Amino acid sequence: MTGGQPPEIKSFNDYLTYVLPVCFGVLKMTAEEIRNSTPWEINMRIRGYEDRQRQTRLLLASFVTLPVINSSFCRPKKGLELKDIVPDDLRDEPVTEGEFEKWREILSNAKRG
């Protein structure tokens, strides 16, 4: 769900269209778990999955990829750093007020729909 523009959600049906494939797919939720979850809980599960994937990428890059590249026979003259391999995962930009407003509008539309 990260990267690019968030989907335009105008109704609860739009929300389900975007969320159900994620719930049944990567989150491996059952129909009963989805039925008993609130949209907030589902969004928190999605955020948790994204965080776990980010941590996995950082771990692999720092303990496997970088050492192999920097110690190989054809290594670069100047050693690579973690930010060269996974720059998006190391971004620490604060969330802007515009982004907050965009998500508030999406949530209020989903509640009304």
C-alpha cells in the first residue's frame, strides 16, 4: 500500500475492493477474522506487514548484500553504504499536514459511505 498515490475511496465498497485482496493475500486472514475486524484494525495489520517487510529488507541489505558487494573481487572503488541499496527504507521525512489532511478526508469519506 505504500508508494504512489493512495487509492480514491468514495464508499465502503471501494474500501473493500482495495483491502480484501490484501487481507486474503499477504495478511492470510480468514473470512471470520476479516468480518470481526474494524477498518482501523485491518489498516494496522497492513501497516505492521509493511514494517516487517521494511525490517527484512534492511536486515538482508546490511548483513548479506552489502558485505558481499563490498568484499567481492569486483568491488566498487568506494564501498557502498546501506542508503545506496535501500534509500526508500531509510527515509526519515516527517509527515506533512497535507498528507494528514488527505488521509483524514479518505477516512471521513469511508465512514460516511
